[in-house]
Amino acid sequence: MLKKYFPLLLLCFTSFFVYANTDKLTHDQISDQRWSAFSDVAELYLKNANANEFISMGDHEKDKWGNYPGALSYYFMALNKNKKSIMAAYQVGAALAYLEINDEAIKYLNIAYQNGLWQYYLMKEDDELSLIRKTNAYQTLLEKVKVRYQSHVTDAGKAKIFAPSDHPPKAGWPVVVWLSGYGTEGTDSQSLADAFTEVHAIFIGINGTEKLNDHSFRWSNNDTTSTNDAVIAALKQAETQYPVNKNKVVLMGFSQGALHTAHLLADHPNLYSGALIISAGGWQKNMQKSTVNKKNIIISYGKQEAESNRSLDQNLIHYFSLHNNVEVHTHNGAHFFDNSWEQAYPNYLIKIIND
């Protein structure tokens, strides 16, 4: 099968050196330079690496160095290793599209579809496909992927409920609803659940309402209606299993989930008693005028976050501080949890619930 890809592989390998200035290099230096470009591919092949390992190295070559021809060589090797790989064929097609080898790009995207491609949002929004996006071939294939997508997203917006092991209070359990960040899986939150159920609250992890890949979800970039619908459905599910205190339902989110947390609290203040907003990020930054009043809100973010995220956090602080009880906590890191989250976040929750 490798013979099938040889002409394009040759293009990839030789393109490593197109922009190199070799005029002042000795033969040995040029030889070393050429080997250093080939060596990682060769070493992976010699150690019998699997398709996913080649794909991972291709992604690294592309993301770190912007070397699409080099990345393409890894993706071809991945497809050679596993001719049924969805992602190997897709990444070949996407890299070819970026390199403006359009007919071959469509060919390999179709191979990805034949292999089972269902990742609609990946294909729809991939910047590497921008040069072929208006072609009939791309549009036709995208519609086919969209149809297939529907059969793969039964777990989008789904919830997993974790309850404390002791007896509930008379008024029912307080509830923490977890909206995780972009590309994560909200139901895969055992460590968070362990921390929060220890402070006597039900913890509900919810997958984003749009599925990007296996075990990878996001919330809508356009509105928060689907997010609120998923939260309401999860709360109803919890109520059928446990006594729930509807007056103490706290939203907690990270990154895109944090921004949706802020919107849900602003848009539905009668449903939620407070929020823990962690390192907000995302696209829907304009908050509408709201009647949010006397809510307990804690906002946490890293001092080393990107300026756009820090600006968003400051806007949320200003927005909610007008009529609510707002606390702000920072840590020395970037766009991730506070290192002391296992102690800090449950303590924040206790304050939000009990103040």
C-alpha cells in the first residue's frame, strides 16, 4: 500500500528542504540536516509504531512548526499502517487542502468518509479546508457527514449523577451542576465528583451538547438554550433518584463551560442560586441586561491567562458585582485549575451554598 502514496510522500520529504539555505553548508552538514528531517519518521516506522502514534507526530509537526508537508508524511504513514483509520485519511485530506492539492484532498476526505467519518463540526469548521469549502464536492460530502453525525451523538448533553453516601438533609441535597470546558467530557468527572460529594452535595457532570469526537464535546458557540435544556433535563433526572433542594442549585463551569455558566445565571436567575465561574473563555461575550440579584458568585482565574480571557473575567466581575455577592480568587497559573483546587473549590462551594 505504501507504493500507492509514494509520489506524494516524495513530495512531502523533498519539501522539507525547499526553504533551507544550503549554499554555505558543507556536504556533511547538508546530510545531517536531511537525516534530521527524515529520522523521526524512520524511527517510528522501525519501532513499528501504530497509526495513532504517526498521527500524533504529524499533529506536533504541524502545530509546532507549521510544517504541513512534514506532517503529511506522518499522516500518510498512519494511513499505511491502518488503511481504515478515519483520522489518518482525514488528516491527509486536510493537509492536502491546506497545500492547495485540492483534487487529492477531496479524494482522501472521501476515503475518510468511507472509513466512517462522522465528525461533522470538525469538518465544517476546519480552517485547513477553507480553500475547498465552497466546492460542490466538499459541500456534498459535508452533508453526508452531517447525516451520519446524528447517529453518533446520543451521549451529547447527557448527564452523570454522583450523590453523597450519607443521609440527605431535610430540605434535600444541594446540587452542583458541572459544565466542563471545550473538548472535554463532562460525565468523566470522578475526581471532581469525589471532592464535591464530600461536602454534602449532589454533583452532576454534563457532556456538551455538540460532539466533536469520541469523548470530546463542546457547548454551542451561538446560544445557551441547548445548554439550559440539558441542565434542566439533568436536574429532572436527579429528582427522580434523590431528594433535591431546588433552592440550592449551583452552576460550576470551566472555560467555555464557565462562560455558559455565566449566561445561564444571567438569563435564568430564578433557576440557579449561585455560580462558581472558573477561567471563563469562549465566543458569547456580550451579556444582556439581567435581573440577577443577591446571588452568591465566585470567580476564579489564573494570573497568566491570555489577555482576552482575563478581560472577559474582569467584564464578568463588573457585570455581576452590581447587585450580587461576588468574590474573586486568582492563582499564579494560566488557563487551568488552581493547583489547590481539591481544597479551594469545595470551600468556595460551601460559601456559595451557605452564605
